[in-house]
Amino acid sequence: MTEPISWTGRMIAADDEFNGAPVLYRCVELEGGHGPVAEAALTATALGVVTPLIDGRPATDELLTPGWTSYEWRLRYREWDVTALLGDRFELALALGNGWRRGKLSWLGARNVYGDQLAGFAQLRIRFADGHEQLVVTDETWQAHAGDVLANDLYDGEHIDARLRDSEAATAAVHAVAFDVTQLEPFEAPPVRPLLEVKPERIWTSPSGRTLVDFGQNLVGWVRCVVRGPRGETITIRHAEVLEHDELGTRPLRTAEATDRFTLSGGDDVFEPTLTFHGFRYAEVDGWPGGAEAIGEGALTAVVIGSDIPASGSFASSDPLLNRLHANVVWGMRGNFLSVPTDCPQRDERLGWTGDIAVFAPTAAFLGDVSGFLGDWLRDLDLEQQNADGVVPFVVPDVLKHVVSGSEFPPQDSTAIWGDAAAWVPWALWRAYGDRTALARQYPAMARHARRVGTLLAPDGAWDSGFQFGDWLDPDAPPDRPADAKADTAVVATACAYRTARMLADAAAVLDLADDAAEFEALAARIRSGFRVRYVSAAGGRVHSDAPTVYVLAIVFGLLDESEQMAAGTRLAELVAASGFHISTGFAGTPFITDALSETGQLETAYRLLLQRECPSWLYPVTMGATTIWERWDSMLPDGAINPGEMTSFNHYALGAVADWLHRVVAGIAPLEPGYRVIRFAPRPGGGIEWAAASHRSPFGLVAVRWELRDGTLSVEASVPAGAAGVLDLPGRASVSLAPGEHRFEVPFGAGA
């Protein structure tokens, strides 16, 4: 049903919340005399999370609806076609849970952040063959009953008691809850749902006698449990990403219990804790009937969940470790793109940190169609910013404003990289998809951020005041002081401010906003001048603080003159060599360092850095068995001990932003014009890699490239979709225009070519 929805239902809550998981219900009888049902659409949302049920069965496989948005201003709803599920008489129900609204949020353990009452809202519109419509809505005539859930929390887990399934459920009345229906919005993002299932690779007994299960992959979701045992006994499943000293490594979870409990009915039970999720590879199982030896095939299955983002990109090469690194990036994105782009999916945090997605957005837009997912999240960024005097918060939705005092965390104000997500993310989406309407929708937030930053600059254009994360998680910083980086924070901030101002000038030009384009051109020029006067030495192009990150940003963001660019690249290569070709950059520098090297003639240095296997490096975690991207280069130490810092995650996608360079430079696919209307095929072989390939499903269709080096000959195959054009750019050769279709080239490559 496509016509606009007229809201007539009420938001209702149970008089008894039944352990935080009430089921709201009413019996429905189809109105007679109108022929068969032609169409039935169910619309639902909740203050909390909701699973719609028809005759006790889920009406959809979607999970944790309506997800997490800035609830102060908007609440999403979903609509499902339920025509095939309706009988002449049926029970319509809404099973509620705490979700983000009322469960624990942040490392401070805050609860009831957005309210202390769970409520559901639904409208079922039934259209019959003769055109008659029957409307069923939530109102005070509904009732509530207890379900089988005794506790539910996103961080701590879920307790399901199967005995309640075959007993008479306690019931309660319901009451209406004040709610402004103008806050209701349809989903733009794809829903959360089960994505795939993973079987255990190993089940064994630990040195302490615990039953451990290895699913072989760090993932996000839960364990489905199929079991039969004595009535009233409880199975406990704890989750963690790693083992430490051959036992479950739970310390990185901090206060998150990440534990599910299943109480048996005495018959055949199936448990799925759909009101929570965990980040884990390993599970510890306690209380299994008959012990570990009785856990049969199919008894335990890891169900992977996440926002259902269509995959659009691939990468492969002749280097198995590089391929595993790329797979880790994909898994990290899958696990953290769950309703919002979170920093991590396992500990007592799981927040939409803006800095992480600011640097990762180009990678995300290659790997999946994230236009809806990130477009929807940007709606919340815009709303939070509008209601905070133009400040882009550290996290979106901004839970921190509700739970953190100034003594516990720096006051939120405009910051480089984190605040720059307002500009960098929509610009990455524009480059990937070429959607002018989407860019125009986000432009006010982009401009609002850039203008606020402009007010924070010194008279000469440098950004040298206020709190900055800077080159966060510099590997040389102490574990307990992640902001203590080698790169001067003012250099980092000023460079990022310039990049943002440049993006705004370009975005304004795209949108035909001539006055704004001139304004931001002038702002960019002012910042660049300030950067150069303050931080670039007149002799040799040295950049203040002489750390790798400051050269990286100066090169990639265009803050140096042509004569200085190569000198900066040479200095950067010297610093990389001095570090033993190990990573020595943090959040600010790492996403761009390979680009800075390859753009200044230091391609082999970039490859040596990329392919380094010792810590800190991208491949060190791979050699340690990582199946996702780590938060710290040494989240696990070489001896198998977990990093002693309080902030240690084994699933953080941000440092996987290097995959963007794998796609554009190693394989050689990049949009030369937004939306891949014109495609640049520019592979840059190196590092001993014999072949590489990548593909991307662009708005015009599939783009693909594959190259191979054999006996001094470089063979390149390129595929250009209909409606697009390509340009082949090979080292030392004139560019070649490519029409739609399949192309193959062979050229001499290597010494003397």
C-alpha cells in the first residue's frame, strides 16, 4: 500500500511490564461479506524494540525494530505485507523489549536514557476484494500478557524461560502513552535481520573445566540453542571475542555481561535471544544436559545479524594474508553496521562514533550500498547538530549528552575528524553514488559544521584551540593515554579544517550555490595560508612536529605546493623506514598514509608498510588469527595476552579504511566522476603481488578489473558498464579512453619497460 499513512492508532503500554518484555495483543476477526483479503499491510514501531506477531509467529524476520535513532526528534516505523498470514480470526501482537531506549547505554551503565516506559504502536489495514477496508489499531482495548523473557539487555544479554511457553500467561490491561505522531518516519535504512549462520569449528574443555565453543569467526549476533533436558534447569552461554590463557577472554567487555540464559521446559526447546546481540567468536557453555560430550551437531549455531546492506564490492589478490585482511574489513563492517555505524559491537559502548565513519565511509561505500544506511544516520547527525548550536557530537545518536558530565569526558564541541563526519561522509556518498538530491539534503549540515569551525579558527586561519582527539591511538602513545600522539593536534585540526572547507566549496559548486562556493573557497584559502605560515618551514617543506601523520595530511589534503609535495613524500618515506616499515600513525594518519606515499612516488614504501607482518601493522593481527579489524594494533600481544588498556576491542572497523587504497590503487578501481559515470582504472602493481582483482556494483552496473604480472608483462582486464565510460591509466603510459564493454591490455612492465 503506497498511499500516505493516516495515523489513527495510539501508542500503548502495558500496566505490568512483565520483566521488560510485555506482549501487547488483541484478537481480530475479519469483517464478513467483502470477499477474500486482497491486501493487508501492518505498520508498527515502538518505544523500545518490537517484534510483530500473528497467531504467535513473527510476521517478519526483521529484528530490533525500530532500531536506534535520535529518539528526541524522530522514531522510525516499518510496514510489512502480511496478506498471507491472516486467517478469518487471528491474534495480532507486539512483543516488546528494552532495546536502546531503556537498556544500558555507554560505559557508564546509564539506563532509561530516552524514557522509562515501553510502548507499542501498530496499524493493520486490511483491504478486501470489493475495496472495503478494515483498520485495526493499537488503543486501550488491547491487552498485555507475559512472554517467555525474564530479562533482556543489549549489553548484558537475555534470559528466556521456556516453561512460560506452555503455562497460563499473566495478563494486564494497557494504557495510552502520550506520543507525537509527527515524529514518525519511514525507514530509509535497511532493516536489521539475520544475515547468515555459522557452525562451531571446535567444542572442547578448557584447563579450568569450562566447555568452550569456537565458531571460527568473530561475528555479531547470538547462539541459537536446540536442546532437550530436565525441566527448570538453566543453560548459560557467555560470549567473548578471544581466548586468554586458554580461557574465555572477557576483560575487554568491561561491564557488559554478554551472557544469555535459557531455562528448559523439559521437552524439545529452541532458544534464540532476539532482544540482544553479542560480538563474539567464542562461547562458554555451562549447564548443558549431559555435559560437553552431549552437545550434538546442530545444537549450537551462531546467527549473524546486522543491517541488511546489499554487498557491492570485492577484492582479491595473490597474497593470502592481504585477502584475509580484506575479509576482516568486510566482517568488521558487517558487525558494526547494525542500525547505526558503531565503533564496536561487544563491550559496554557500541556507539555511533563520528570519527570512525568519517574515515571509513569511502571503504563502506565500495563494499556495500550504504546510501540508505548512512543517509538515514546522517538524518540523526543533522538533528543532533541543529539542536546543539551547530556542534557535531562525538557520537550519533548522541547519548553522551544525557549521561556524561564534564569531569568524565571532554566537553563536546566541534572537533576535527569526528565533527568532520558531517562533511566527509556525505561527500564520500556523493563520490560513490552521484546522488545530487542526497548531497543537497545533507548540505545544510555540512555548511553548518564548516561555518562553526570557521568561528573557532585563530585570526591567521589555524585551528589551535579547544579539545581535539588528534591522531587518536598513535601506536607510540601509552595504552592508557590514547590521545598522546606524536603529531601536533593543531596541525591535524587545521589540515582537517582545510579539507572540509574544500569539500564545501566543491559541494556548493555541484549544487549551483555560487555565493556559498565563494565563501568556502575563501575559508579554504585562509586556512591553507594559516597552515603554511604556521606549520610548514620555508626550507625543505618540513611540517611542524615532523611526525608521519602531519606529512600524510599535508600531502593528501593538498596543503603543500607542488615543489614541497615530493619533498614531503621523501620525508614521510624516511620516517616510515625509520620505524622499520611499521605503522606509526593513529586515527588521523592511518587511513591516508598509503595514498600519501603512492602519490609522491613512494609506492614501494607504501607496499612495504602494507605488507609488514610485525606489530604494529595491518597484517600483524592477521598473523595472530584475527578475523576482524582490531581497535589497537596490539589488541592482543605476541604472547597471546590481551592488551592491558581499558579500551581494547577486537572488532573496530576504522583502521580497515586501508581497504579503500586496496580498491583504488592495488586493484585499480575509482570513480573519476561521481557515481562512476567515468571510471578510473589505475592499478599500481608492487610489493611482489602477482595479481589483484576487484569489482564494484556501481549505479551504472558492475565495474571490474583484474591484472596479472607474468614474465615482465602486465595484463589488465577492465569491464565498463553500459552508460558509463572508463579511463585506463597505467604507469608510464598515456591514458586510454574506454567505452562500455570488456577490455584487455598487455604492456611491458618492470625494469627497462
